[in-house]
Amino acid sequence: MVKASDFLIALDDGHGIGTAGKRTPYIQSLGRQIRENEFNEKVTFFLKVELERCGFRTILTAPTDEDTPLKSRTDLANSKRANALVSNHFNAFDGKFDGPGKDAEGHSLHIYFNDDQDRRLAESIANYLKEGTRQVYRGIIEQNLHMTREFNGPAVLVENGFMDNEREALLMINEEFQRESAREQARGICDFFGVPYVAAGSVVVPPEAGISKDVIGKRVESIYRGAEGLDFYSKPTFRDTYRAGTLKYGYGFPEIIRKLKVEGAYMYEVKNSRGHVYYVTAAPKFVKVEGIGQSTGGSSPPPSSGPVAIGEITVVGVANAAIIQDRPDRLTSKDLGTIAKGMTIPITGSLKGKNSGSGYWEVIYNGRRAYITGEFGRYKAY
């Protein structure tokens, strides 16, 4: 009987975060442009999570923010004898917003000429892409593309929309759309290989006998103050491979499903506000449960006054660190500090400001509003 673990899937997030030209036009409502890899990287990560939950093995062909050469990507996938390759992109037409009804739109799947395996994989994925967010379906297109030509197996390059269509451009940083796209691709890959799709929340780990049930249905939140945040996971494990994100101090999940014994420690299986299931440590020095006393680390929750975060940014596109400014004008601002490349910081929003073509992120720094140049942050919603 065929098993998902028999197959290795190569996952490719098209282009690097700083690749020239691979970004939307300036978006007034955001006060910045969106880089193509902001979508490509996230949907590829979510696809990795989806496939591994179903039992597949995966490999990332471009695991860093750099623009990995195409040959390096396919050489790696071929050397590992991957059984299929999926490359995620966001399309572009003329590089400008022409207005509703005038811009190119829709998603498409790209394969090599006369390749039956490519086409069968594309058809399997297309069946589900057409069921999701309403978009024009542009079909399966045969092209002479390196990723599909040079990979030794079924390969599909997915163009998930158009960066120069403002409605679709905003989908690029919509986490629900990113997750939906990954889920649809995963279901198509499962169909192609003839293995069952395992939906989120279907992982069953028997709870240890005697564990208290008084936490079920309660809210859990982070009391960890470290700048890097508290990790949470897509599977009941503490392995970095399944790390799904981080929680800032005072943020958490509205519902605990159960408490589990995992790898010699305890975790909470939790749901977020959208119903997605995750796993987070149950250690009382890192988290608190609403209405349950904590033996250690019982810090008070953050005050309700002051700036309220809507998400966070990860610092990108800098050599070492981004400068935190006291106002959205890099020519007249005072430097308040720096935040290292790869670190995250909560944001309250974004604005155009002055003297920056990419606008500014309004961040929370030492409890006050501050600003970081737009091009140096990659956004993630809470």
C-alpha cells in the first residue's frame, strides 16, 4: 500500500526577498510595496506544514532569503531524488495598477511542453485552486521554464495571482489566503500520489492518564518577554521543523483543546480564532492559563492602554540591523535603537511618512510608538 512517507516533495519559493523588480506597485492603503517573496515564502512554508502533516517528506530548494540560482534549486531537488516539485510565484503584467476591470488577474499553473506527468500534477492541484478564493482561472500553460524543464520528475510552477492587480496584491499578505493556497496545493498533491489528505487538527496523540482537564476551553497566553517570542508548532513536537510561528508577550490562543505529554514535557493543543490547531508549551514559566493559578512566572498581563499591536514584522533586507526611529521621516528622525536582522517586533500599522518610497512600519518599541522603514520589514498578522 502506498504511503505518503514514500515520497519526497521539493518546495520552491520563487525569487529572494530582495530580488530587483519582484514587487507590487506602491500601495497607498499600506504605505509601501509588497515584495513577491513575502507571499512565496509564506505559502511555501504553509505547504510544507500541510504536506508533513499528511506524512510526506519535504525539502526546501531555497531555504534562505537570498535569490538562490535556479540551477542550484533543481540540482538540489534532483540530487535528493525528489518525487515532485512545486514552485510558488505571483505574476505581473505591466507593473502598474490600471484600476478595477483593467488589470490582468487570476491564477495559472505552468508546466513543461508535452509533459504528461507535469500536466497530471497540475490538473490535480487546479481542481482545488478553483474551489477557493474567487479568482479567474487562467488554465494550465506550457512554457519553457527552468524549474519545470530541469527537474527530473513531475513539476508545476503556480502563479497565484497578479502583483499589479491591487485586489490580488493585497491577498499576498493575507495569511488566510496563504494558508488556503497551501491547503489546496497539498490536497492536489495528495490526489496525485493517491494518499489521503490529513486536515489540520486530525493528528491524534493520546493524552497521558491523570492529566488535569481543568484547562480545556480556557485561553492560554505567553508570559515570555524574550524579544524572539515564544514558539508554537504545527505538530505536537518541539522540533524546529514544525515551528509555525511565535507569540509575543500577552498574546495567545483563545481555546485549549487538551494537554499532552510530548517528548518528556507538556504541551497544550490549542485553536486560534480561525479554528486552526497548533501546539504550544504548557510550562508555567512561559505561559499562563486564564483562571488557573501559575506556580511560577505569574507576571501581570499587559495594560489595556497604550499602542495595540495588529501583527509583527521580521527585519529583512539589511546587512545587520534596522534603525528604529522616533518619527516616520528618516531625514529628520532621532534614532531610538536598532533591531537585528531576522528578529521580530510588534506593529500597530503602517503609513507613508516622508522621504521613503516604501513608507514606514509603526512599531511598538519600549512601550511607545516608533518607526522602521517599510522595505526592512516582512509583515505577519496576529
